[in-house]
Amino acid sequence: MSDSDPFDEIIAAETDRDPDLAVIEAGSRTLRTQGGPPEADVPTRPQDPEVDKALREVEAELATRWGETKLEPSVTRIAALMDVLGEPQRSYPSIHITGTNGKTSTARMIEALLGAFELRTGRYTSPHVQSVTERISLDGAPISAERFIETYEDIKPYIEMVDAQQEYRLSFFEVLTGMAYAAFADAPVDVAVVEVGMGGTWDATNVIDGDVAVVTPIDLDHTDRLGETPGEIAKEKAGVVKQDATVILAQQPVDAAQVLLKKAVEVDATVAREGLEFGVVARQVAVGGQLITLRGLGGEYEEVYLPLHGAYQAHNAAVALAAVEGFFGVGSQRPEPLDIDTVRKAFAAVTSPGRLEIVRRSPTVVLDAAHNPAGARATAEAIGEAFDFSRLIGVVGASGDKNVRGLLEAFEPVFAEIVITQNSSHRAMDADELAAIAVEVFGEERVQVEPRLPDALEAAITLSEEEGEFAGAGVLVTGSVITVGEARLLLGKG
């Protein structure tokens, strides 16, 4: 991206409240959609009223700051915060993950592998599905509400000190990043697994020097901020590649790969490329997921069960495995591969909430947080492979700043009908506006509009049941992480 890009316009964008901090209430209880108990890795509101009150107060304070759609492209403020905190991010090695799609799932897999090898992990990912505390994990689980509050209160005086010194206050994402790095140092962790928020070079997370830099597939997203081609976007994301690091590259568009390889040469980084140094050897659909054989930097890892659906998750697994091998020096300092039984155990325990996640049966309702065309294409392919639906109904609520036409076009071949809705975020595209585009893509007879998400879910379930109880129809809720998070609560998963 050129130096003359109009970031002033981004800075001036109106952001009243960060959408990820909106309190998502359970809504209608009339839905015939009760799921199972909450997932362990997606925390609910604290049961203790006092703790819940304190967490809401922290959330309210964070909500007064710039949200994640309002940016000033520099690491000046987060670097100042790290300085006054004593550089906590330097107290542990880290694996830094960028890319367009697959970052969070890959981070979870890396975390699971490191934990299986008895390392204490810290994981920082975004956005969250239901609770802001999901973003900071220790030992594979989100930190407790109590610890989240305590961490915030501990660094609050330093946040205020930096606010007073800078032209702009620290943003919501910068404060959370500071909290994560401080919490990891306090734990202390053996290794941090850190996902960028957006881009790379000027992302708030980029005050670490990742021993391993991971780049998941680059595609077009946030083009107003990062660039209009994969190559331009790669220039920004290449900022996570540091001197003498190990770089793990998922399969990339040619122009993006060229940019990333050039940066690696400039900083003497060691590169491993999917499809050359590592990759997916074989995969077959299995009950609840897939059975895969991976070629890593140290050899083949056969019959690895991954309880996630889709070819893209197998590729994420290959990237995660290579990243952990790179962290341990497999293929360079040590010739032998990682212990196969430990690798199998780790992958078998991986979860990724909101990514082709089944939340109820009869009819089957699946949630997926695809929010751009590339993600939607991967989801559409995966759902056709993993589920034998006779008919699939889509529930789509998207953000107004996304390529919604491209997203809808990716889903058109697999949705028999689509119910258009909107989530509670101020960023949500108006349901009628989204429906107008959907009619152009699907045709009027296949589009239904239900602005309220509870009504949309009810309508989709009713449509899926029209062919009879045993017809095998299903519902896919998608379009936005926020839509998925709210649907998850409505469907009894929180």
C-alpha cells in the first residue's frame, strides 16, 4: 500500500460502540431450537452477580475507545504501553499468525499441539464469538472473568499514562493486546500464539518478534485498508516476518507469495511452503470430521483424526503442524519428527467454535463465521462434503463493510432458499439492503426477509421442515462472526 493512502478517512470514521462489546442477550425463548450445554471454550456471562457487574464495567470502559473498524496505522501507542509495562512481550517466545482466512482455527491447532507437548501456552485471537474473555487464553482455555478484570485493573494506570501522552487514545484492540501480553508474562507462559487483528506491519500485535511467522491463505478482504490485490495485501502482512525467523507459508496467490518470499530473503528468514516443504498428503471424511495424513518438516504423520470439517481445515492443520515443528527446530536443529501419538492426541482434541459447528439436530443447524467470498467458498465446498443435506436453507446477516455480493454468490449454488437478517451490531448491513442484493443473486422466490435474528432462525427451521421430518434438510447460519455468536446464544449454546 502506498504512503498516500487515505487513512485520515479511516480515522475519522464514526464508531459509537465496538460491535464485539455489545451485550448479546438470549432473545426469544419460543424457538424450537434447544441445543446442548455450553461449550467449555466459549464462556458465558459470570454466574456471580458482582463479577458480572465488574466485567460489564470493564466492557463499558473499553467501549468508549476506538473500535476495531477505526484505525490509525502505527504501533506507536502500543509500543509506548509495552515500554511503561516493562516490555512483557519480550519475556516469552511467540508464534505470530497473519493471513486472510483460517487464522483463529490455525492458532487453536498450534495451541493444542504445544500444550500436548507440555508447554504452557497463551493464545490471543480475535474477534470473539460470544465473550470478550475468549480472546485471551491460557493453557487452552479462556481466562476467567475475574482474571480478565484483574488484568485490566492492573494495567489501567499505565493505559491512562499513555493516553495522556499520545495524539490518540489507545484503541479497544490495543488495550486488549496489552492485556494479553501482560497476562502471558504474569502466568508465565512458555510460548504465546498471537493472531493479528488486521494486516501485519502496523497491527497492534506487531510489537513481538515472532520466532515463527505463519501466513495463512491471503485473499481479498479489508481492501480499503490493506490493498486491492493479494500482492498489495501481502506487503502489509509481511510485516510479521522478522529477522532470522522461521516462516510458514500456506498456499498463496503467486503475487502474494513473491512478496512474502522477498521479505523473507531480506531478513534472512527460513521459509517452509505448503505444497513443497510440507502439506496434506491424504484426507478422507470421517464421522464428526476427517482422517488426514500430513507431511511435515520432519516426515509423514499418518492417520491423524481432526474433528473439524472441510478441506481448508486439513490445510490449516498442515500449517499448524509445520509451525510447531519450526518452533521445535524440526527439519533444522533436529532431524526426527514430532512424536506421532502426541500429535494425534492434540489434533483429536481441537475445537473451533462457530466454524462449521453443529448446534442442534432435527433439523441440523450449522454455524459458520464466513464473512468474505473466500471464506464462503471454502464453507460451501466443505458443507457439501461433510453433510448429506437434501436441501440447505441459509440464514445470512452480514456487515455493511464486506463484499456481500461475493459472499452471497459463493453460497448461491448450495442454498435452496435464503433468509436474510441482521445482527445487533451497528456495523450490520440493513436487512432490506442485503435482501435487495440477495434477490439479484438468488431470485425473488428464493429470498425471505426477517430482520430479527430469532425470527430468521424460526423461519429457516420451518422451511427446512417443509419436506418432512426425515427429508434431511439443514440450516446454515453465516455471514458474520457477530451473527454466529448471537445465533449460538439463541440456540442454547451459551
